[in-house]
Amino acid sequence: MKRFFLASTIVATWASLGPQAAAHGLPPSGVAPRSSCTALTGLTLPNTQILSATQKSGYCNVIGIINKRVSTQDPDHFTYGIGFALNLPNTWHGRFEMMGGGGTDGSLQSDPQGAAGVELGQGWAVAADDGGHEDSATNVLGGYQDDDASAGGSAHFAIDAQARRDYGYNGIEKTATTAKQIISYFYGLDTVYSYIMGCSNGGRDAMVASQRSPWLFDGVISQNPGFNLPQAGLAEAWNEQVLGTLSTSKDINGQPYIPDTFPQQDLQVASAAILSACDALDGLVDGIVDNYHACTARKVYPALASYTCGTGSHGSTPHGGTCLTSAQVDALKKIYAGPVNSKGERLYSNWFWDAGIWTPPTAPGAGWQFWNVVTAPVPGVNTAINLTLGAGAIPMIFQTPPVVTPVNGPTGQEAFVFKFNFDTDAPKIFTKTAAYPESAMDFMAAVATDLRPFRARGGKLIISSSVNDGIFSGAAIARWYRKMNQRMDNHATDFARLFMVPNMAHCGGAATTSFATNELKAITDWVEYGVAPERIVAANTNTTSPYPAGGVFDPRIAQNFPTGGTRPLCVYPSIPAYKGSGLTSDAASFACVDPGFSRGGDHDFHDDDDGHGDDRH
């Protein structure tokens, strides 16, 4: 998608440059600005204020706001607008990246370097936005904020219908469009290649852009995407209610106290049980379940039974680090099956069984424990992300109309989560009203499977996802990809590829999780040179194995875990398989192979991943 609208003198200069650069549209020596950085404060753009333009070492930092307004729908009449930051290198090489957001946004990355951390230094122009609202009273946009602890907290912005749209999709589109206009003015050259990259809600931003604005980006990298966040929010409430049945005390808000329900030693046992059932399915015992589709409930349930206190073969002392109580086992089964209503109808997705349920202390990450059980322990306070960030989003953003609650107290956001009704509240993610004409699924979800417009304009999409993210189901994104592939006449790999990452926590953690720069190279090679990625090499930066050599774990796990080494991420549905020789910490020792999922097999690859291993739906 090369676009050149240059002055004739610039075209003549380019004609004298190397043939490879000319073929792919990137100026090999770079382009210098044609105006000073500070002069950008005088640039006039529609509905846009450039608040500052500051020359820094090697680049110009621009901060502005789009569509600034005072809300008439918000009872607080807060100020809203799409805050953005754009970094323009002193020598620009034609590429532009939009960084995706995170969580419920509301905080501007005022000095964006690039989602992989290297883009600005490589001569890219890089932009970020705040999702159309600001939670901090001391933000860089002049002091306005929209956080009201008595009415939704950091999710208060969802009272305003336009702020919901800006958060869901409009902020990315408006910021990218405005950034490209500034780039064109500053360098006298239109953007040659445009990319977007982000993780979590930023991954959702990326997928939304490919579906809603297929003309906007040439290359899209979506990491651990919350592509179906409203339905994932239902799972957040479901999980906490299930864990609440194990609680033996109340927190400061009078709600079930969750940290004691699954202490870390219990999650370690759960990880060991899953590994005992599934680690060897890929041919190598190494603490990583690469053959995740084959890791069905039919295999995991007997392993959990053997690790059940008293009735199993691994001890009888609850919370002693060797077994799980029968109530804990039942809770895990219910959580991994996914949320349902009273009729048994699925509301979101099941989850793949994966060793990443436990986050080793030496390899921290936002894993299952952080989302569901506890982050930083505080006596009497629930700190699980589902009960902090999630507890604000569930009533305010995912419900229509928003259910305005205080952050804390007996009628606060936690109480809403624990009292959430899966028959009457769950359908409200699809509700529209006169005041809120777009449902949560309308303005947030990226579940469309018809990507023909994106494919037709030459767009390329790379998705990477944890097999068992603590918040987003790996089974859900795998199912979406298969359905999209069917919709695209089984030719999805021509323009879109999914890479699953076993054992990884949300956007990082224990496993081979360092691959952002390789992913960036993969998308640029694909977009600019037509070289599609067959594998992406990922590194594990742990200096020692995070798995203990003994105890409940097979000793081969610590021995074979790829400490300080690399592994390949394979194009779905292929999985990495050890070749039988060579270092287990070397990606070259592994081949990407077809795992042979087929109808009627150990796990019906064509079903909806319910985990039964048969044709039941």
C-alpha cells in the first residue's frame, strides 16, 4: 500500500536512490522535517488543538486533543476529548505506528516510543491516544479529568455515549488520521506504510481497526486481544462468583474475600496436575503444553482427581502444597467450562487447560492468579484485577445503560460483580437504548469474520495470544480464527496468521514470551516484501527454570524448560514439536507440525472447544 504524493523535486531526489528502496517505497536515507518542531503549534487541523510541540533529543514530541467538548450527558459535565501524542523523528523513514491502548484507557502515553520499544529509534513516527477520556487530574492535557469515585470511578466516562464510542473505536481512527495529516505537513511526504500494534485492549484496538477501518493500516499486530471484551467481562463475574463459594470471610466491602480461596501453593498444584495430564502430549516434558487442543477435560479431570486431598494419591492436607480440596477442583472445572445461564447456554467461552494457571514467583506476570485471585496482598481487600479494573468496567462499560455505582462500599462495584445475574444482566451487553444507541458489543467487540475489505486493500494481520490468558480465553480467539478462515474460503493465512503461546500470562510472564521485535519484523516483511511468517522465534529470559526440580512437578520439567533460550511460535493450528535432538532451549531443535486435529479425534477440532473431546456442544 505505497502512497506517494510528493513535490516533484522530492520525487526527482528519490529517483536517484537505490532500486530496493524505490521498489518498496521507503526513503533509504530518511527524510528531514521541512519546518521546525515548535512551528507545529500553529498548524490548523479540523476539530484539533495542538497543545505543545517540543523538540527532544532526536525527535519532535507533539501533544494535542481532538474533538474537545463538555459533556451534556454526563451529570458531572466533565470535559472529554481524544488526547493524543505523536513523536516525529528528526530523520523519518516513511513508517507510522499507532500504539494500542490498555485497560479502560484514560491515560495518555505522552512520549510514545513504539509498542515494541524500538520503532521511534528506527525512524518511525509513533502515536498514542488516551481513548477519549482522562482519569488523572494531573494529566498532560491541561488538567481535565473524568474520574468520579462516587459514580463509576475510572469507568465514569461510560456515562457519555460519545466517550464510549471514542474508547471503543473512534479514538484510534481519529488519532491515526490526524497523525498522518501532521506527518504529511511536517515532512512534505505522506506516510508510506502504516501499522498498529498493541496488547490486551490495545490488541482489541488493532483488531477493531482491521474490521471497522480496513483502509487505515497496512499491517496489524494484535497481542492477547480483548476482541470480545464484553463477553469476557461475563466470565470475570462468573469466575469471582465461583471462587466466592470457597470464601470463608468477607472483605472491607462486605463481599467474599477471594485471596484465601486459591493460595499460590494451591495454584502450583493445579499447574502440576495439568502438566501431568498433558505435558507429554507434544512429545517433550518441559512445563509447556504445546498440544493444547489435545489437553481436554477427559485427560485433565483424572489428573485433578489424583491431586485431590484425601481421595487422590498426592497427600491429604489442604493448602499444604501437595493437593487441592474437592471444592477447589469443582471450582476449577466450573471456571474452565466457562459462564452459562440457568438454561446452560454458553455466554462466553470455555478455556484451554494450561500450566500457566500458576505464575512462578521468579517469573512474574499478570497471570490467572492476578486476574482472578490476588495481585498485591492487602489484608481484607480484594485486589484481583477482576474485582478492581473489571469491577468498574462490568457495570459501567459492558452494561447498557450503564449501572452507575460507587467504587467501594456495600453497594459498590464489587457487590455488582458478586450479585451479577447471568439470566437478566448478561443480555445487556447487547442492549441499545435511545440514549445509548450502540450496545457494548457494538462499540467494543471485534468479532466480525468477514475481513474481505481488509484483505482486498492488501492488509496483513498477525495475532498472538496466550493459550490460557488470565482474562481472555485462548479457545475463544482460536475459535474466531477458524470461523474467520471458513468465511474467507479457507484462505485466511494469505493475509492473517494466529500464533498461540502456551504457558504465557497476560501480555507476558513465564514461558517464551519475548518476541515483540521479531513480531514487528514479521509484519513489516509481510507488508513490504510479501514474505509471510512461517514461525516467530520467541525468547525466555529467565536465567534459571521457574519450575522447581522436585516436589509435585516431574523433574524433567525444570531440566527441559527453555531457560535463557528460544522456542518457535507456529502458525495456528501447527504446534512446536521437538525433533528429538538438540538443546531444548534452541528454537532450531523444534519443527512446526500439524497436530492432526480432526473430526471425531481426541478433540474435535471443528467443534466449539467445549473440552469434552467429542461432538457435544
